[in-house]
Amino acid sequence: MPEILDQARAQVLETGVGLDEAGVLAVLTLPDEHLPAALQLAHEVRMRWCGPEVEVEGIVSLKTGGCPEDCHFCSQSGLFTSPVRSVWLDIPSLVEAAKQTAATGATEFCIVAAVRGPDARLMKQMREGVAAIRAEVDIQVAASLGMLTQEQVDELVDMGVHRYNHNLETCRSYFPTVVTTHSWEERWETLRMVRESGMEVCCGGILGLGETVEQRAEFAAQLAELDPHEVPLNFLNPRPGTPLGDRPVVEGKDALRAIAAFRLAMPRTILRYAGGREITLGDLGTRDGLLGGINAVIVGNYLTTLGRPATEDLKLLDDLKMPVKALSATL
């Protein structure tokens, strides 16, 4: 057994203290023959510090496309030639999407907008949309609207938004290679305000943007420092017309190594499967990740890419005897 796994068993499994950056790097560079042991240990850590439940979430885009930022992986940027164009969703459609999400057994419904940050029009739509959903659907509402001011943070709290997603996307040292229209520090400042407001912090990123394995470890350590309630783990699904449209997909074994490493860095965090898992891992790899530290999934489609049907994920969770987190337990 590699020394890092012995260390992780003693430190992370027994005491709940996550691995540091050097420890994460050691897991990320484990030889293939030790990957099953790393995944097994990550699963044990997840079961001990998070329990057996899996949180299911659906997402919908309130405003799609036409974003002024230049995130190089994103087909919603208005600066690239990708085929996504600006579209707004009306309130009845938003409520219907929330109902369909709740029907899958999901406890979370996240409203997403492709913007640098919300303007008055978007905040008004959010207030109307959240009120309409809360009146008709028994589900918790989360939001992802870009960078916020303190006033907007307070307004979202007042609406009853319980969790805010704002991904750091990648580590601090690599971020300027991927985004030039705003800084990593600006994202961090929004996350600080969200945390201090009492809303839950949801913050993750995308693996496979061209970062080194060392930068992947740096990213895990920076997320652990932030200590978010939830970390959505995306794997790049290269989008035509974006600067990263020709990048190769993350190797399945590297994706699984990352899942184990991020779990061992953050033993108590909700670690959520997000975009790209279908093309990176396929059905078998998706199962391996659920047995290797993942304890939440986004079901259905993503913002501009197709996911697996919710029924397939729910059947897989049933096959694995993993209970879906019930809303009553979270209120």
C-alpha cells in the first residue's frame, strides 16, 4: 500500500482532517494499480464523514448565452463563435422546470444565468421566479448568477435562496490562462460575502482545462481552504467555437484519481458529479466515482450540454443501495 494511502487512512478517515496540497498531489499521481485502493478509501471517508445519502439536484438556465465574459471553456460567452445565443426563460417555464426536477426526487433546484453579475432586470426576475417556485414546489432553491455586490447577496438571502454557486473554475495560478475579463480574486470576494451572509457556499470547477497535475492539487487545496458546503466537479466537455474546443477529454482514470483526491482533501464536503462525467467516465466510470467519494449528482441535462436521463442515475443509485437525500431531512 502506498505511503500516502496509509497516511490518508490514519489522518482523513480516522480524524476527518483532509490532505494538504502535497498529499493531494501524491494521490493524483498514484500508479493505476493503486487506484482501486484510493477509491475504496475515499468511499470509506465519504461514508464516515458524510453518510450514505446522495443529494440530487436539477439545474435550469434563466438566461442562456450572450455573456460578456471570456471564460475559454464556455459556449455561453458572447465573444466566441459557439452556436449558443442569448435566451431568457419566462417564469411559468421556470416553475415547470422546478416541478419536473422535484418529480425526480431532487431536493435542490438551481437557477443559473450566463452573466458577469446580475443587473436590476435579472434580480427582479429572480425575486418573481423564486417566489413562484416556493409557492408551488416543495424544493430548495439555489442560484448561480455570477459575481455579486453585498446588496445583491442580501437580496438573495431575503428571497430565500439557501445556496449560492460560484465556481472558482481552476486554481489561482492557472486562472488567468482561462479567463481574462475578470480575476480569480473577484470570484473569491463574492464567495466570501456569500459565506458571511449565511447562505451555503457551492464552489467547484472544471478539470481538463490544460492545467498541470500540480495545479489540480493546488486547486483542491484552495477549495479546501474555502471550505464550501458543496463542490461540483466538472470535467471539460470541449465546446465547438470556444478557445478550448479542441482540448482532449480527461482520461477516465485521471478523473477517478481526482475524485478520490478531492474527497481526501475535503472529507465533509458534498462532492457533486457535474458536467462532462458522461463523456469522461461513461456508465461504468460513473458507478466507480459513486463508490469512490462522490455523494451528489446533477440529474438530467446541463446548461448547454446533454446529461444522462434522470431515471438512469436514479436507477444506478438504487442498484448501489444509496439512499437519495429527502427534503424533509434538510429543512
